[in-house]
Amino acid sequence: MNGPRRIGQTVPEVAGKALGKRGLAFGSLINDWPSIVGHQLSLRTAPDKLSFPRGKREDAVLHIRAMGAIALELQHLEPQIVERINSFFGYRAVAKIKLIHAAPLTIQKPVVRPRDLTMDEELSVMTTAATVEDEELRATLERFGRSLLARPRPTPRRR
């Protein structure tokens, strides 16, 4: 078929290749981890592997990466976390949790540094804010104006 395809047909194909044996269940667990365990816990933990018994798609062992004191907290919260995960999937997908003493893998976002303003831009900011009498407010407005002008601009797409 050479025409357009529904995205629902493509996602399993692409995600299946990206996740390998881990499958789509693991992908959705990774994506929704913060909503399953809560924001604070998701900052210090990460699902690492979902191991199902041979030939079954339920009662898996979820391996979670955690370090230090958070591992002890996870041990105490295991029943609640398992319940939340199973509620998320809608069936008894996970039976227990196994902790891995390792830092959660994080995706590093590239640091984008603001560019330097041109002399014309700097003059424009200063003259625009010059009429403000309150020194503190004027300085704040100037910083704000500089930050807006110094933001990296998106590069235009080539067609």
C-alpha cells in the first residue's frame, strides 16, 4: 500500500523496533512513569526492565533503578506502586518490584546559551525602559527585554 497509513498502524512497528523485546507495555510505562509514581519519585527513580514469566503477559517483575535512601522508600511503597501500575495497565501486569542500585538514566537536554545583543538591541532596550522612574522596576524591565531579545531564534526549515 503506497497511500497514507493510519498512525496507529505505524506506531507498533516503529516503537517495537526501538524497544526491542521490552515491547509497547514497557514504552508506555516509561512515558507515563511520572503520572504513575508521582513527580517527586519519578525524578529519583526509573523503570529499567519489565520481565514477564515465559509465555505470559502478566505477573511481571518490574526492575526499577534507584539509589540511596530512595531505595528504602521504594521498598515500603512497593504495594502501592504495584497497585498503581496495575491500575494503569488495567490488569495484573506487575506482581513485584526488584530494585537495581543505579542512578536513573536521564536524557540530557542540550544547553542553549543566549546570544549577545547587538548595540542597536541594547540601545532599544535601554531607551524603551528609560521613561520608568522606579530604578528597580526599570532594571527588571531591562533584564526582561534583554532576555527576550537574547533567546535563540528557531532556524527556518528548508523546503
